[in-house]
Amino acid sequence: MDAVAKIRRIGNSFGVLLSRGLLERAHVSEGERVLISLKKVEPENMFGIWEDLPPFEHKKEDHEL
């Protein structure tokens, strides 16, 4: 099961938060041991279906109320 997570500082260490939904799908709970494999994900690849969309352009429009 794959998931993208951000490494965060926790005191003098680092940690990764895992969502409850991910843990439920993997059938693991607090206190259980898991094997984690690390692979760096480049920022441009983190947006899934949105990565090929053109940049957002804000168009100012005048509206009468």
C-alpha cells in the first residue's frame, strides 16, 4: 500500500504521521510493528491527476450586483 507523507521534526527526532484511514486499510493499529520502505518523491510528482494541468490563471471579471 503506497502513501505520500511529509517527514516532520518531533523533538530531536523525525517522524511521519499516518492517517487513520490508511492504517485501517492496512489492518494495523497503535503499537503494532510495520515495515516501512522509503523513497523520495519529487514535489512535481505529488499532485497525481493535477500534474498535467496548465497553471491556474485568475481572471478578474466585473460583476454588477
